[in-house]
Amino acid sequence: MISKEINLYDLVKVIEDSPGTSIKKNMIAAIVYVYKPGKIFEAELIADNGSTVCLETLEAHSIEKIPDNLKNDFNKIYIDLS
């Protein structure tokens, strides 16, 4: 993981496909609720145009935090982290 600590409103990148869902590796999400700090999160998955794809519960092992210096450039996130 890029950062060990994922907090409410952080942007994260999905690092593995989630079988049986529309969640795919490299999708971007915003953390909207922390169920179990450091372990389980509710995330809003975001399409490349910024629209919501879905809300899903994700485990920490399936996501990584997007560095703060990339948060303001949505297009660069896909270029730098894919």
C-alpha cells in the first residue's frame, strides 16, 4: 500500500477485481464511511467522468490510498496509478 492509513473521504484505488461485482482493478473510490478503522470501509466507486458507479463495502487489502499530491488531478490518477 502507498499509505497504511485510510481515512474518511480519502481517495483510494482498487488493487484487485471483486468477483461477482462491477468492481474492477484500478477503479477509483472515495471512502464515505469507516466501519472498522484500517480494515473495512464503505466506498463510492467513481467512473472516469466523476459519476458514481456504485457504493460497496471494501476491505483494506483490496485498496490502496491515493497520494495527496494526486487528489486534485483526477486524470493524472489514472495515468500515474494504472
